Amino acid sequence: MSLFAELFPSKTSPWTGENMPDQSGKIFIVTGGNSGAGKETCLQLLSKGGKVYMAARSRERAEEAIAELATETGGHKAIFLPLDLADLASVKAAAAEFLTQESQLHVLFNSGGVMAAPMDQLTRDGYDLQFGTNVVGHFYLTSLLLPTLLATSKATGVKSRIITTAAGLYRSHPRVNYDTLRDGPARRKLDPLTLYAQSKYANIVVSNEYAKRYGKDLIAISLHPGVFKSELQRHMKPLPFSMWIGMKFAVPVWMGAINQMYAGTIPDAEKFNGKYMIPWAREGNGSKELWDVKEGQKLWAWLEQQVKDL
């Protein structure tokens, strides 16, 4: 599959949320579910009968989104799950709250994130805001929910899923420079968009590791959602030239949710286990760096070290 086809896909898709099968009886968590592609994912899951936990930082904004979705779906309400991915104590509390309510989890959508944040912004735990939110926060959340995901697979006989939203922009920095993950001279030499690309590369590598380590019992898929306008670009004013060009090909927000909804709900998702998906609803090749065995092991070990004593 050519790089051009990945970054500039057709404006039409063979699959949309309307094609989603019935989701009655299934439980979902969608991070960043109050806006953008996460909100669209919540909408379609609710429309198909799913029980949806909208994980978001702002209660006010989440409750507003929940009310809007209830109106659109004829009264189906998502459940607010307080979650700040930039605060590992909040991540731990969110997982604990969910587990007091549920004994099963069928799909975890690691959909939330931050893009091109100002260089002076760090997480509460001192990580670069983008890597800390997009990678460390999601890794910790997934780790805390992993036993429940695995238990659900065993109880239902159907593999639970971890669906991770990455970005094609990972290609501009397909590696992890560990000296840039906390503030310091090495980090300050990079620009916000490069730090974002690094975090998206790491998202894909971590997803691949879940498939390698737990693929017998669950499905892990990463994906490029396509280019669409959302609050994700709020820090990018003015847009860099490369992003300005990309936005000329931007699709509506609902299309930006297609890949994650497809990966999270189609019956035969096993064929995409450990894969990287591109628009629309298809497997992408990805660059060779995504499949670097040593890098996957190194990143996994580093992440485990960050959260082991929390």
C-alpha cells in the first residue's frame, strides 16, 4: 500500500458506523470520548446497544457530550469516567472506579490524546506532555485493565480488544529518544510536532507488543485515523506548512472514527491482530521501524519501569 494512499485516502469508505453490528451486552471504554473521533465512536456504539464509558478529563464537557449523544440516540446514555491521562494517579483512580462497576470489558479504545502541545507543558508526573499522555497514561490504564480484558475473553470465548489510535505522522520520527521523554536539553532541541510523532510511533510499537505477548487471548490493533479537523489541532496556530497541506485533504470527523470503530467491532478482527490499519478499514504496511523487536522490548521494559511502583 503506497504512502500516498495512506496519507491521502479516498473521501469515501466501504464501511461506516451504520455497518457496525449489534453491540448489545458489550462494555466499552473510550478515552477522549467527549470530542472528535472518540465522541463519534461513542455515538455509534450507543446506537448499536453498547454500554459505553466515556473517559474524559472534564466532567462538564463530558456531561454536555453525554446529553448530546442521548438526544441523538433516543435516550442511550454514556457513563462518565473521570480520567486525566496526564496524571497517573488519575489513571489509577479511573481504572479502580470502572472495576467497582464492571467485571467485564470487551473493548478498550485508547483514542484520547494531545498534539503539538507547547514545550513548557509536562504531565503531573514530569513527562513530556505528549509522550506522557499518549503513551505512558494509556499504557498504565491498559495495564490496570488487562486482567479484566483477559478474564472477559475467557468468560465469553471471544477475544477482548485493545484499539489504539496512532497517526501516519509517526513516519517523521519513527524511533524513541529516551532522553526527550522528560524535560531537558535533548527534549528542547525537538519541536512539538516531532514529539507528537515520537509518541504516535510508540503507540504503534506498544500495540504490537500487546499482540505479541497476549495475542492468544486478546486482539490489539493500532491505526491511522486519517486527517480530520478536531480539537486535537488546537495548539497548532498557525498550522505548519505540512499540516496546512494535509488539512486541504481533511475528511469530516465522523470519518476519522471509521478505523477505530471498524477494528473494535467487526466480527473477524483477528486478521488484524498485531497490525497497523490505515484509511479506510484496511491493513497498512507501516515502516520497518514499527516491527523492530529490540525496540519493542526496550520500550515495553521502560514503560513497565515507570508504572511498577504506583
